[in-house]
Amino acid sequence: MMPIQVIGIDLGKSNFHLVAHDRKGNTLFRKKLSRKQLIQFIYDTPLTTIAFEACGGAHWLGRLSLKLGHSVKLLPPQYVRPYVKGNKNDFIDADAIAEASQRPSMRFVEVKSEDAQLITAVYRVRQGYIKDRTACMCRIGALLLEFGVSLPQGHGTMKQLFTWLTANAPELPSALNIELTALHEYYKYLNEQIKVQDDKLTRHVAQSDEGQLLHEIPGVGVLTASQCMAELGSVKQFKNGRNLAAWLGLVPHQHSTGGKPRLLGISKRGNKHLRTLFIHGARAILARPEKTGSIFGDWLVQLRASKPFNVVCVALANKLARIVWAVLRYKEAFNAEKLQSEFA
């Protein structure tokens, strides 16, 4: 039997489907393994290339395979889809992964470190608490509306809920107040948990040299810096800052044909959480253009005068992404004077 060139694995929760190709692309074998069997198989298999999609559990398996000396290729799922032949099943998916991984023009995802995944876990838990808090606030407002009370939106009123109710709705049933008390306690608990997660992210950034470099960039706070550390990995995988901005979906979506270029709105590809944070960072700069926005000079002033606000936000977010790439690529602190000279 010819030596194995690549093993494509279709990942699952409990079962994994494997298809091995030789250097000519011929199928050598197909296997269906449990998680325990897969780990033993990776230990026993001679060093080769292992390919699978970048999905749930992929980075853990990637780290294990790299530790054992295998070459690992993580593929974006959308790039594997064109190689699926005929009807879809797990073995056909694994075969498509093996074939796609051998294309010279294929793009791959870098395997995340354990620390990067831990930061992502902290951020995702924080997002879950925020979602629950929003739902809790809506639930309180909906209950009060059923009794003819329109509660103003915002945390200012919610934190002083019963003070506001005493002044504006003193005749509410006592049984309703009991329910509102329980919900308000839950709201305060969620606030505490969000603060705990914020403190964890702050410590991660403070203990990292890269985090400190990123935090010095205007518009890049703790959340954005920590997400960059978790999601970008080595920025050497991006040729330049524009590639990073394109990966984040901060460039126009192109739909050209017949030699006629056609640019639409931003593509919104890549990591939506990180893209959202860059947009919010740009909004924060535009909220105080005379202070934080002054380092961008006339470029930002002229852009703000000639373009809609949201267009300026995206353009500035694109610029921030390029600055982040430069800072991480060259390990140099943000230099406001150098930036101003480029816009001069």
C-alpha cells in the first residue's frame, strides 16, 4: 500500500469519519472511529498530514496532532463545500476535506493555543451573561407593561427599579413586587458576573506584552485587545494589514462580471465578534473627534464631512485593523507621530 499523503477527518461529537488519500489522490481506507479510538489512531499512525474543518473541537485535536509530530491543516468549512461530490454524508465530507487540503491555493486556519481558547471561553461566557441580562430587563419591562406601567429603558432606571416604582407606580400589587424582586436580584447577580468576566479579561491583557501593545492603540480597549489575542493568533498568516481587514469583513463585497467592477456593502466575513468590537472602537473615536480622533488629522475630518457616519465608522475600523496588524507584526508600540506623518 502506498504511504498516506493526507487523512481527512469529518469531526463529530462522538463519532469521527476518516478517509485517507495517497499522493495521487486515491482513497486508501475509510474508517469510522469513536473519540477514544481516534486518539489511539493518531498515536499509532506514522507521521502524516491530518486535515479537518475549523469547527467545534478542531483546535484541541489540532494541538494533540501537532504535539505528536503530525502536520495539521484546518480548513474553513465554506472552502470545503465545493469539493463535496454527489449526496452529502460523513465519508463524502471527509473525502472532500482530504482533497481540498491538497489544493495549492487553499487557505488554512491557524491552530489556536490553549491560552487563546481560554480567553475566548471567558469572552463567550461574558456574552452569555449579557444576553441573559438583556432578557431579564425585557422580562421586567413586559411584566410592568401588563399592569399599565411603562418602564424607561436603560440600566440607570433598572438599577433604581424600586425607587422609580415608588415614585411612579405606588399602587402595584404586592404579589407582583415579589416577582419583580426575584427578577431584580437576578439582574444584579448578572451584573456581578459580567464584572467578574471583565476583570479576567483585564488581567489577561495586563499580563501579556501583546495585550499591552494593543491597549495603547486609540479605540482598542480591553475587550478588543483580548479578542485580538484570542482570534488572530500569529498575524504572520496575513500578508499585510489589508488582508486582516478583509478577513474581518471590513472591505467592500465585490460582485463583478463581464469586466464591470461592482462593489457593494462590506462583506461581513470572518469573525463577527471582533468586527463588531472594531466598529464600536471606531464609534468611540468619532464620539470625541477633537481628542482621540485628532491623531488621524485631516483624513478623518474630510471623511466625516463628505461621507455618512456609518461609512466613516467602517473606514476607521478598517484603519484600526491595519494598525493592529502592524503593531502585532513588528512588535512595536503604537506611534501617533508616525501615523500623523502618513496623513500629512
